Amino acid sequence: MLDTYTTGADASESDSSGPISTTSEWTFELIQKYDRAIAELADEFGLDTYPNQIEVISSEQMMDAYSSVGMPVGYHHWSFGKQFINIENNYQRGLMGLAYEIVINSNPCIAYLMEENTMTMQALVIAHACYGHNSFFKNNYLFRSWTDASSIIDYLIFAKNYIASCEERYGLDEVEAVLDSCHALMNYGVDRYKRPYPISAVEEERRQKEREEYRQRQLNDLWRTIPKSGTGEEESEEQRFPEEPQENILYFIEKNAPLLENWQRELVRIVRKLAQYFYPQRQTQVMNEGWATFWHYTLLSELYRRGRVTDGFMMEFLQSHTNVIYQPPFDSPYYNGINPYTLGFAIFSDLRRICENPTEEDRQWFPDIAGSNWKETLQFAMRDFKDESFILQFLSPKVMRDLKLFSITDDDRESEILVSAIHDEDGYRELRATLAGQYNLGNREPNIQVYSVDTRGDRSLTLHHTQHWRRPLGKDTGEVLKHLHRLWGFDVHLHSLNGDEITASYHCPEIGRDRSDSEEESMLVPKPI
Amino acid sequence: MSYIIDRRLNGKKKSTVNRQRFLRRYKAHIKKAVGEAMNSRSITDMEKGERISIPTRDIREPVFSHGPGGRVERVLPGNKEFVAGDRVPRQGQQEGGGGGGGNASDSGEGMDDFVFQISQEEFLDFMFEGLQLPNMIKRRLTGNDAFQVVRAGISNEGTPGRLNVVRSLRAANARRIALTSSKRRNLRELEIELAQEEAKDPALRDQRKLEQLRGKIEELRRRIDRVPYLDDFDLKYNLLVRQPRPRSRAVMFCLMDVSGSMNQATKDMAKRFFLLLYLFLRRSYEYTEVVFIRHHTSAKEVDEEEFFYSRETGGTIVSSALKLMRRIMRERYPASEWNIYGAQASDGDNWNDDSSTCHKILIDDIMPYVQYYSYVEITPRDHQALWEEYERVRELFPNHFAMEQIVDVSDIYPVFRQLFSQKVPA
């Protein structure tokens, strides 16, 4: 079928055979030609994508895009400035190359190409971002249910303008303080188990007013101070608030913090919505990069096979490609965790192999997909999984052997580290489960939830940290609590629990000091708003 | 379908605001670094940018994370010799970073400070932030350099950029009405006549008259149409005129002692002080004049180049410089028009009875006319007669006279800030 395409279709276009370009210089015309050629191939392979908006930018603009965590329109905040300086330093000192591309989950899908890149690199980026990532954004279930690609740009503009207007009205320092605190809690601004509404700018603006009124009513209700007659001990036990622990701390703050002004609640909401937008990306790193890498490899190799690119092009491409998927071993000084590009690319490539050339082992491990249509199988794997389940489902023994994976158990009660499983018959399953667990956000981040609020007393907020295998909280905990305290406005307590036993407690303001002391101390603690 | 857009030309310096926010937040750190830099720099590169280093702990954005401890399971790549069940001694640092361990640096070293470069512009901003020339209150119309552009109605001439569309169209409309009114009146009459004629019974119609009327109507319409919609003289332009604006004029007298008693180190410090002052004036007060005076036994007005680089020297008579300053003030800078400032640097060593002369000149002829006079004494030794005389001047003019002592290079910048820090007007 592929052969008939090369000879038959597009015969009218004179340049449809032979290499598209022979030098490494790019021009807009050439980019267009490559894009068209790759688009046709992608179509053949059945990739379903948003329309592309390819933007050529300078390296400075790339650093910009980089430092605003890939938001094409970002609100202003010092942390982005810090990020930019950091990237600029590293780039100028040659410590890092810039990412070849940045791609935005929006409709049309925006991809940035750097002007310094050679033609080969531009083609690689087009294949990787505009067809790989793009199709992932459009089809993966997490992205489909958590983000609304068509409205994100509008929402970002709305957020930027809103924050700018707050800065004008209430001052830079005030706004910065709230944003700092929200950023500290950003990872706790997502409902993991509830599907949210996709965000939309128009809707936001329309409902903003409505929300203001509603919130005020709700708050008044919660903080009603008129005592009810005949309050007993047991009643306060019954009326615990919130009734169930809340995992979405920012949402809880937005709705219930007693002292926040309305605009401050809106800021909390904006940060929360952005957290939601980025949540799928954090959950699908391996899949997303693996998918895009698999496709740039497949698409460009196919171009080469059809004689549309030169040998030189292919050499340069393969060099970049092997750099991208290089995995340093654990004892290398360059080792910095498992490279998501490597792992994802290995799994997707191996899936294709299992479909096309299954071995006896594959038939045993993957009876359903061994020998099936590889395009359909890959689409299925891309659509309906996230990193954790994807690895649990599709990591094959061959990939484990190729990467020489092994797992270790580091228990602080033992004096030595145990090698619990390696890439052998006995270890495959355990290894796979352990690796999948490593990509479970719930395991990666401490599980902290809002436990209760002392509505009748000092209005203090209590959070519980449920330990996972006795892992304690890090050294920043006290700092984050200060931010939480700033938003909540009253005392904040955090208990770290191992089972039912409290092993550590954090308080803000710290307990054990006189009030007069804490007055002086308040220079260090962020002031409550 | 793909759209390809060239964005290289727009959106430059998009992150400037974020950078400014960052600098603003870490002002205290940067100011400290700038102050330190001022002390360690050689005199020739005082105004370059600077590397600023901020401890990482101050710049961290905290988030909840796991600390070390508990039971951690990790998958690592690149197994070479391990088999399941092996036990490996735990080393000082854990093997690899990996997994949920956060940013455990794998070389076992702590993280460096956050280091970055600020530009010359930013450096000077920080250096002179919050400084000003005190008592700058006299303002006058200086004539031809300070203007303010204001609107001054509408004119018939101007550049296309200032075209006032509404007024132009209104004028065109008025002209069209004026030029066509009689024709339109005629037209109306003829049309009525025509209508009457046509209303008659077909048999009674005067065909010739009808034709004539139609012809006339046609002709009139054509003439009305020929009046142009917009003519050259309809065009109206917004008129802007430049109004002179009163501005304060200031002159700074820099008096430097270059006598033989000043050794190379003290001269260097004096030069540093004046260089700082000069940079400050050049940056913050564009229209300030500077008069350089150097003196040993006699004083001389010199240019900038000579002031900082000449090597001439001799004995010391401080009053010579004050006399010269007095003369220049009288000749060129009448106190009614100018804000006058004086800055003097010396090692305090003076000819025996000259100090009282200085006191007298200052009190009688200089202090009543100047806005602010500062004196720095660069000496590690005890004060001499000159300092004591000046202290008496300070008692008489507490708001307009300041004196400080500089012992070594590191004092220069703090003393400078002290002398010119922004004061809340009493």
C-alpha cells in the first residue's frame, strides 16, 4: 500500500519525489514542504491531530517560553524572572541546550521552532511536536477530560489581565504574597478523583460576579457566631467540618478561608485552574514524550525510506535522536533519574515489535496484542492510559532487559540496601509494579489533606499527612505551612500520621512561644492577609 | 492544515517585567552586593554591571515533599552485577537521585548560591537608588530646553498624522451644504413642477415642457454631484504647541585638595568620592552643571579630565579653593537662579591660620547662597583646626551643611549615601 502511494498519489506535484532539501539551512518554504510531507505521512499512519500553528522564535523567546512553564501568555511573577535568569545563565555558559521545542496543549496546537535550529532539527521538531505531542493532547483521556484545548489561551489572557488589574488596585506586594502562597500549594490544587469542568474564559468572567455573592453567603453561614441553645460535647463531634477530609487544599481555601478578600479568592482560583491544566502533563510524562519520540522516529525514518531526505539529514537526525533517548546508568555522574524519553520510546517501539514480530515470550505475556495491528494497538495504548497504568500494562520483559532495570529497597530500619528484583524471570512482575508505582503521583507527593477546622473555637485549620511506608515530610514543610497560614489567616496545624499514630506535628505560628514572642517573630512569618 | 508564523520580530524582552519583579524582591541582597562591589572596584570600572549572588535558601520556593527516611523502593537502570537478594551497604549519599527523592544532588555537595549578572543600567539604579540632591527648590523658566507639548485647538495645516477626522468631515459637510443649497432649492422647485405636470391627464401634458424640466433636473443633479465630497481646505488638524516649562537648574562645585600632604591613597579615595558624585549627577540630574576646582596653595578651575587625572601638587591653602568658588558663583551662577551645591574633600591638613579664613568665607559668602554643602575629610588621624572650624559652620547651618570622615576605601560608598540620602522635608 505504501508503495502505491509513492508512485501514484501526488504525481501532479513535481517535487513529490527526491529529497525535499539538501542543505542544513531552513527557509519558511522548506518548513512548509516538510510539514506537508510529514502531515501526509502522519495521516497515513492514522494520527489524529489538532491544526498546527508553527511559530518560529529566537532563542531568547524560547527561554521566555521555557521560564513561564510553557504558558504562552503568562501573568507576571518574580519566580518566572528567577527561572529565566537561571535558564539564561545555564544557556550562556553552555551548561544546557535549550529544548528543541515547546508545544502548547491548545487548539490550534502551538509549537515553537527555534531559529538557530538546522533544517533537520526543524523537521524533527515538527514531527515530534506537531504530530506526536499534538495527537497525544487531542486523544489521551486525561487531556480530553481535564483540559479544554480550545479555551486555554483565552483563559490565560483572562488570568493575566485579572491579575494585572489586581496589582493596580491592591498593589504588587499584596498580589505577589497571595501568588507565592498559592504556588507553594499548587500541587494540592487538583481533585484527583473528581472530573472537573474544563476551563473557559468567557464562562469565568460571567460567573465571577455570581461567585462573589454566593461565597459571601456561604462564608457567613459557616462562620455564624450566634450560639445555638443547648450545645453539647457530642454535637461538636458530630459537626466536624469538613465532613470528609479534603485533598484539594486550594479549593478548600478558596471556598472557606475566613479572611480572604474576593479578589484573593479569584487569584487562588486562577492558580488552581492552572494546576488543573498542567495536571495531565505531570501524569503522562513518559507516555507523552515516548509517543512523540516514537513518532518523530517513525515518521522521519519513513521519509528517508521514501527518499525524501538525504543521508546527511538522517545522520544528523539520528545523532539528535540518540542523544534524546540516551539513558545514563545509575552509577554514572550524569544519572538523573530514568529518562522519560528513553522509557516511553522503548515501550512504544517494543509494542510495535510485539505486534509485528512477536516471540514466544511476547505471546505468553501479551496474548491479546501479540501479532495484532500495531497502529491500532498503539493508539489504544496512547488513548486510555496514564504513566502508571501504561507501564503496568505494557512494560515488556524485553524492555526491562534492554534497560537492565533493577529495583532496590531502601529501608531506614535496615543497615543495607536490598536489591529486591532484577530483570529476570522472577523479577519482571515486581519490577514492573515498582516502576509503575514510581509514577503514581500519590506516591511521589506526600498525601496531605484538610482534616478539620475548629469552627467554634480558634478557627484553626488541621491537616493530616498520611504516611506511605513511614516516609516523613521534607524540610520545607514548615515554610509551606507559613504560606498556608497566610491564606487561612488563623493557626494551622499539620500532623503526620503513620497509621493512627502521630509521628510529627508542624504548627504555624509555632507552638511553645509566648504570644509576645510571636509578635516579634512575625517579621519572619509571612503576615496573614 | 498548519499555519507557519514568524514570531522572531515581536515579543522581545517579554520577560523583562518578571525580571524586574525578581530584582525588586531581592533588592536587599542586591544592594548589599552593590555596596560591596563599590569598595572592591578599581576607579576606572565603577559603573560596570555586577554579579549578584543570593543564597539558595533565600530564593527557594517551598513545596510539600518527602524527606529522607521510611521505606523507599526505586527502580534504577543499568544493572551490571546485582542479582535479586543482594545487599549493598548504604553509602554516605544514596545511590543516584531518582524517584521521589527530590533534588538530592548526586555529587554530595550542597547547591551553589543563585548567581546572576545585573546590567550596568540596573547596577547604577541600585547604586543611586534613594539618593538626591537636597533642597532643590528653585525653579525658573530657562528658555529653550524644557518644554511641554500641549494641545492648542485646531488648525488648517498640519501633518497627516494629526488629522482630526471628525472636524474635517464636519467642515466638508458644511461646505457641501453651502455650495449646493441654491441648486437644491431650484431642484426641489423643478421637481414639484415636474410632479404637477405629470399629475395632469396624459392628454393635457406638455411634452416639451416635461422634457425641458427633466433636462434641467438632470443638469442640476449633475452639478450637485460635482461638488467634491472632501476638499483640501476641509482638512483640519490638531494643533500642538510647545510651552516652556520651568525647571530647576543646579550646579555642583567639586573642591578637591591635591596638596603634598595627601598621599596617593588619600588622593585616590578623594577621586573615588568625586567620581561617585559625578556618576550620580550625570545619571540622575541631566541638566546639572559641574564645576571642578582643585587646589594646593592656589586653586584652579579645571575640566573633568584634568580634575581626575592631573598630577600637579604643592602645599595647602584651603581658602584659595573657597575664594575661587565664591568668585565663580558671583560671576556665573547668581543664587537667585541656581541651586548651588558644594562638595569638598580634603585630608584636613591646612596652613596654620587659614582655617579661620575658610570659616569666615563659608559663613559670609558661601553658605547663605548654597542649598547644600558637604565636606568629607579623608584621614585616619585626629582632626585638626579645619574640622573644628567646619563643625562651627555646621552648628550655624544644620540643614545645609554636612560633614563626614572617611578612613578607608570601604567608607566611601556608605558616606556618600549618608550625605545624599533622600531626606523627608522638615
